[in-house]
Amino acid sequence: MLSNNAPAIDRAPNDHAIDDPLALYVHWPFCVSKCPYCDFNSHVRASVDQAAWRDALLADLAYEAAMLPGRRLGSIFFGGGTPSLMPPATVAAVLTAAERAWGFAPDIEITLEANPSSVEAARFADLAAAGVNRASLGLQALDDAALQFLGRAHGVDEGLAALAVAQDVFRRVSFDLIYARPGQPIASWEAELRRAIGLGTEHLSLYQLTIEPGTRFFTEAAAGRLTIPDEDTAATLFETTRAITAAAGLPAYEISNHAKPGAESRHNLTYWRYRDYAGIGPGAHGRRIGVATTRRRKPENWLAAVARNGHGTEAEEPLAPQTRASEALLMGLRLREGVDLRRVAALGETNIAGVIDEAAIARLPELIVREGDRLRITEAGMLLLDAILPEVVRDPPAQKVA
């Protein structure tokens, strides 16, 4: 049963209502170095023409604003890459343009991802002055040897000092940790997680290490030089993580995200609840009133496209009703609250039998439950989410949602 303070349930079965707050994602693709586990659209460049990038982001934003008139922004997320490398003046320019184009909801959430280094922490006050009110820090581990293994440039002490600065200047703070690292004992992760909780943030993003194609870790694993925990150990780590965070008052509201009630990431909830969001910057994805948008991925190609066309769009693809319904299910079932089947059926322009396999749901009562018009994964089912979704979602789409 959900707490009274849990994220609100979708209120109606209708399609994307234009009075729903819009979300804006801004991608900054540059990093100081490439982490060996990272498959995000991040790039290392010797120099960046900051004025050219500011102007290009503003042009890309103006194009999206013209495509989505009459909306109000409920959240903005600067992701990357390493957005804390952006000049605060560029962040301020983007926020000013976004507010002029759409207007801000009174309680708008403006998040910026940041590396917890002393150099970047020195910019936090200026980023807060520019309008950022929520920071998401990539601490990744509270162990120096683990940080070195993960290719992180900071140590534990530097990371904790940056966290303290963030907590002092931003209204809300979250940080990431990666667990299920090679050779990581369960007791060691329990101690690290309890220490993390004790740092007092309202939100934690806790990810199991996965080996993604195209990364250095993938090459290492293929050569037999890297072994992640086996399935049983990984399952124990996952269950332990959820039990400890729940007991500490930061229950999982999404498969990898944990928060105090009311402190959930509103921006990410837009993705998971399958609402409209605009995406600008290299490789950014969007969902614009039933149209999937994709920006050119390579920074130089995106920049050239903006100069040529006034925007960095690579594709704008109208989504078939079945695809929209399937995407809504795939995203929404990641959430503890689940999905409103009336809304999913409306998206699919069909009855609910057209988008879910009710026989499969009946076969898995301990893993997925239907409660009237709401479908949700149980606590036991979250461990097996990747296996459950293809069983119950008809014709799941192959393309990326967010």
C-alpha cells in the first residue's frame, strides 16, 4: 500500500493533456575524461567554444518552444556528460530563455548533474544563483579503491566536501552510487549504503554495475579480466539495498531510485509517467504530443545541424497508438505506483487486452498484480522486472524511450 505522501496517481485516462507541466531536458555532452563503465553520450574535447554552444542550445530550445506552445515547465534537467562544466552564465541563459518561452510552474524543479570535485564545487554557488535548485552528484562510491576502479577523478574526501557544499547552496540534493562491483562483499555494501544514508540527502540513485557494449569495461569483461557478481549475489545486493533504504525512510519509488516521501525526482517522474518532455542538445530524446524526437548524437554534427537548420533534430517520428501504449507500460511499471490501465488503453486507442496479456498476469500473481484499473509490479517482482515486462506487454517497442 502506498503512503499518503507517495507520488500522485495519474488522474485521468486521457492522452497527453496540454495542461500537464512540461519537462525540458538539456544535454551537455562534455566530460574531463570518459569513465570505463559509461555508455552515455559523453565526449572528451581539448577545448569547447562556449559562446557557440550557448547560442546553439538557445536556438535548439527556441525550436522546441515553437513546437510546444502554450505549455508551462514543471521541471528542467541538465544532464550529460558533465553539466557542472557548463559556465553558470550559459545555464542562466538557458533558464531565462526557457522561462520566456514557456513560463515556469511556481514550484519548478531545476536539476543539474555534477561531478563532486573541488573545482566544480567552486561553481555551485554561481549555478544556484543562475536558478538551479536541485543537484545530482555522481559520487558513485564511498571507497577510494572503488572510485579508482570506476575511473573517477575524485576521492572520497573530495567527494564528501563537494556534497557538503551542494547541501549548503542547493535546496535539494541527490547523489548516485554504483554497487555490485567486482568482489564487493555484501557486508561492505551494507556499511557503505548506511554511511550514504547518514549523509542526510533526501534522494539516492543506486545502480548495479552493468557492463555495456562500447565501454572499456565491456572490453575487459570480454577478455576475462573483469567479473561482476553472479545473479544470486546481485539479487541479494538488490534486496538488501531496498530493505535498508526502506527502513531508513527512503523507500524505492522506482527500481533504482529512493527518496523521502515528497522528494522524488519530478523530472524523472515525467519520463516514467509518460508525459511530454522536450529534449535539446546532442543525442537528446523527447516525447512531444505523440511524436518521438531525437537530436544528432555527435557534438560536432549537432552543432553543424543547428547552424544549418536552426535546430539539432535528426528525427521526428509520429508514434503509433500501440507503441505509445507499450512505452507507457514499460516506463510506468518501473514505478512502485504502477500504471493506470485506462490511460494506457486510451493511448493505444484500444481496449486493455490489446496492450497487456492478462493471462500472463494471472500466471504471475506474486510478481505483478492488477488492482482495478491499476497494474503494478510487486516488491518481489521488481527483482525480475526485465523478465516480466516482455511477458505482459504486447509488442514492446524496440526504440529508446528516455
